[in-house]
Amino acid sequence: MLPPFRAVLFDCDGVLADSEGIANTIVAEEITALGWALTPHAAEREFLGLSLPDMLPCIAARVSAVPPRWPEAVAARITAELARSVRPMPGAIEAVAALAARGVPMAVCSNSGREELAMTMTVLGLFPFFEGRVFSFQDVPRPKPAPDLYTVAAAACGMLPGECLVVEDSATGVAAGLAAGCQVVGLLPGLGVPVVGLHTFH
């Protein structure tokens, strides 16, 4: 049984939005064009939960050169595709609405860029539920797995980290939530992180 919590801090991609496939497909195509052949599944395995800047050292080690402003171009392509085709994860909108009806403070904490995250939240109609508490990796000094996003989000909800429940789907995000001192629910088992404070939904 989960200990009591007073706020919920959501990851976005793979938790609220069914967007991982969109991003993985585009990232795989763009990296393949640079000379490192990747399938969408391989891209997910390599980069799940990472911010685009944190992906760059791994990419640069495998290709001859990464063009200037390549991350910005990839992010723009992802944002455009999100506008066309992003959908919510099953049950996500209903869960958020139920928490809002109970007056539970909520925030979104994503390693996506600000424009990608804003597009997803707009298309899915989620902004009203979060009242400005929507944070991308560009809003904090360090992305996940550092605790910064969840520390900032907890404060924005007026809570201590230990009073917050984090909902995540990646090892990177789970590590960030645990490092911040939050309770953490992992939507997938076997995330490869210490399980202290971690609960899983199968």
C-alpha cells in the first residue's frame, strides 16, 4: 500500500502522453541519417527518459559529426509531429481529472524540451489541470536523473518532496524522483534502479 501523499508529479511522455513512439521514430531516422543505423526500438533502448542534450555525447561518439543546431531541428520535427498525432495514454486524462476534482495539487516534470512539452499539453488539453506547474528540462539547472525537476515541482505544489507521489515510466525518471525524496510509482517493472520507495504498476 502506498503511504499517504498530498500531491502528484507526473512525467509526461509515456505517462500522460502516448508520445514515446513518435519521438523514438524521429530520433531513429535522424540518427540513422548521421550514420548510426537505429530502429525506433533501439532508439528507445538507448535513450528512454533522457533529454536531447544528454543524448548528444552518445550520438557524437558513434557518428562522424553532429551538424550545428541538429538538436533544435530534431526537436522542431518532433513538435510538429506531436501537433498532428499525439494521443493520451489510456486512462491518463481520467486520472488527472479525478485528482483535480479531489483538489490534489499536480505538476508535470518532463525531460522533453519546452516547446515539445507545451505542444503535447496543448493538444491533450491538459494545461488547465496543472495551473502553470509544467516543467521541462529547460526550466531547471539539471535534467533527470538529477532531482531538480521534482524538487522544483514539489515546491510549486506547496509540498515537501516526501509528500509527493511521482509517476514515471523510465529508470532515469524513477532515479530522479527517488533522489528528490519523493514516493515513486513506476508504470513498468524492472526499471533497473534501487527499489527503496519505488512502487510498480503492472
